[in-house]
Amino acid sequence: MKLLEDWGWSPTWWKGDRGEYWFIGQVLLLLLFVLIPTQRFFPYSDIAFGLKIVLWTGAGLLWVCGALLLLIGLLELGQSLTPLPYPRRDGKLVEDGIYGIVRHPLYSGLILLTLAWVVFSLSWSHFLCAIALAVLLNAKATQEEQWLLEKYSGYARYQQRVKKFIPGLY
């Protein structure tokens, strides 16, 4: 219970005042992603060996980038970490390190990790789930940024300087 309170969960969490439903939706989509059966776009036996190597290399690169974004983002966020989009009372705005490259490296990392599996498995069922997760995380980040704008006076300048998910693009 103490950990949940430290992370910002309120005793009335079911009201969703701090974005609890965004987190619950995120967890449910990630569970679905793990549990959903693989439905391939086409059989692996139809793919030339050279193309398999390209796909597996691409999947590996996506996985490494996603894992690094997630790990570094977790470490650099430190005591400000919360699974909720609502900022912690004692949280500090982190604008440097990986957060100087993208504003939401944890979300970017999750998206890249799911896309790595999609590329590796060529699963359209996982592709649809990954798209749903990306849409949900984008909406969660939008809500989170509204609360961050209210809490931190320098957040608007940070938004102008650093892209949301993809450096230089979005």
C-alpha cells in the first residue's frame, strides 16, 4: 500500500482523478499483447532466408533501442517515477539525459519493444495490439502533459525544445 501511495495512487483511485484508468488500460493492453495468439501475415516458410535475417536484425535493433529507452528512462526518472500520468507531489521535472532527447522515453520504449515482436513474428494480431497500445500511450501522454504544464512553469518551453516520442519528428 505504501508503494502505491508513494506512486500517487489515491485512496479513491476508482474515481480516476490521477489517471489510474490510463495505467489500467496500459496494463490490460500489455497483457493482451503477451497472451494473444500469433496470427502471421503469411507463413515464415514463404520468406527467403536473406529477408528473415533482415527482419530479425531489424527486430533486434528495435528491441535494443526500446529496452535502452525504457531502462535509461527508469533510471533517470528516479524518485519522480510513477505509473500514473499525474505527477508525484514530490516529483521533479527531468529535462536532461534521455529526457533531453524525448519527453516520454518509457512510452517510446514500450512501443518499440512491441514493434520488435511484431517485426520478428510478423503477427498481424500483435500489430493491431501494438497500434492500440501506441494510441493509448499517446493519449495518456497528452493527459500527463496537461498536468505537467499545471505543475511546472518551465514545461511549455521543454515541450517546444524536445519531441514527445521520436527525436526530431514527433
